[in-house]
Amino acid sequence: MVDTARQKALIEAVAQAVIAHAGELTALDQAIGDGDHGINMKRGFEAVLADVDAHAAKPLPEALKAIGMALVMKVGGASGPLYGTLAMTLGKELPAEPSRDDLVRALGAAIEAVKARGKSDIGQKTMLDVLVPVRDALADGGDVAGAAAKAAEATVPMKAVRGRASFLGDRSIGHMDPGARSSALIVAAVAEALGEA
Amino acid sequence: MSDNVGIVIVSHSADVARGTADMVRQMVGDEVPLAWCGGDPGGGLGTNVESILKAIDSAWSERGVAILVDLGGAETNSEMAIEMQPAERQGRIVVCNAPIVEGAVMAATEASGGATLDQVKRTAEELSPG
């Protein structure tokens, strides 16, 4: 059961996790991207926080759609459309009271939508390299946050072929992908908030 | 409402977008609906959907709109903006795979002669390798 108080706590936990790590995300992005990932994500999630009561009062699917739209409008960069598409697709696919099976299926659909939006696939040093193992862990009933952290770590030796990092070619190897890191942060915050409730 | 295809210029930098639009205006003239945008929602370098939506509205033509972009996020945000358009506009807005400055001038030149959206896109994309 996702009630208003729990939904508010969940949204706040995710937003605060991203905002608290904005400096780290920017540092990762300065290594292989254009150095704006932390700033952009912070701006987007501050906008989400500003409307948290409205988001919390909506049924879960509608809240996810509204949050996705806020991210599209406020994050900027490529991350805005990518995270916005992720949230909006989850909103479109999830029922108001999702089961674990519903989450697995909806996350699968959201992963396909992110692939299409970013014209990317797994193994290319992107957020997909976290989202796909997370879906698998969710389907197997495993440790979702642990899978996310491990998957983000696994992007370190990968070579980027999408986004700004791809210009670096082999020089992108040896750095964690900032989008993979932000995805892992979000997954960990969701898992913790849901686990505690 | 112009009878010519409109051109939208989307750069990470408002200065680059404005400068490109200035070049189009000087080289091609005022026969083509033209709009530009650049910068993230906080006013820094980057692109954002909201300003792209406004630029599309401003350059809208019933013949369609061709968008010229610089780097990755500009393309991703432009595609997002296209999907958010009303159904009757879908299929009449395209992102050109072309260098932003040269592509904008070539696309606008083609558009100013009354070319279709397809012709405008093809002309801009002749500049792309491969």
C-alpha cells in the first residue's frame, strides 16, 4: 500500500539522495563528460521537492508522470529526457498498487523507453548498465541496492560509446559513469525507503 | 503564416544559437520562419525542452519545421520536444543530422525557395560525412 505519507517520504528520500551527492556526480562528469550532471540533477530534484506535497497526494502512476515531466523540464542536458522518460514510462505502466511483478514488468518497459530515447544499449557505459541488473535483481528477489552499487562500479572499466563521454574513446575507461552512479543512488534510496516502511 | 518550412536552431550556448540565427538572417533573409534557443533551465550552458517547445511554436509553419542541433543533449531534448507536440504536428518536425551552423544556413536557403521539409532535411544532411 502506497499512502500519501509513504509516497512523500519516498520522493523526499530520492530527491535528497541525489541533491546530497550532486558534488560527487559533477566530479564524475568532469572526468568524462561536460561536468554538469550533478548541477542538472540537483536542479531537477529541487523542483520535484518544491512540489512534493502535490506529487505525494496523487495516485502513484500520476505522481510518477508528474515527476517525470518536472525532470524533463528542469534537469536539462540529456539526463532530463532520459530520467523523465524513465519516470513517465513507470507511471504509464504501473498500477496504483503495484506488486513486485508489476515493478519488474514496468521497469522492463521503462528500460526499453530509455534505450530508445538515448539510442543506447547495455554495455555502453550508461545508466542502462545499472537499470538492467536492477530489474534482474528485482525479478530474482535479490538485493536490489547491492546490485545497483555493483553495477555502477562495473561501468568503471567500460568504454563509452554514447553521449559526450564517447568523444574520449579509450580515455573514458577507468571512470565510473555519472549516469550509472545517479541511477544507483536513486535505486538505493527507493529500496531503503520501501524497506523501512 | 509563412509558406516556407521553418528552421529552429538548438545549441548548448545561447550565444552560438543567436549567432547562427544572425548568419541565417543575413545570408538567407526573412523569408523563412526562424527561431533559436540555447542554455539550460538555470541559464548556464546546456539545452532544455521548455525553450525548444517555445522555439518550435515561434518558427511553426504548416509546411513543417527543421531543427538543427549541436551536441548530444540538444538532440535528445529536441526529440523529447517533438514527442510532446500535438498529434497534428507529429511527422512535420524533424531533427537534421548536420553541423549546426552550415546546416542551418543550407536548410534555410533550401527552405526559402519553397522546398518541402524532406528536401530541406536532405540538403542540410548532405553536409554530414557518411
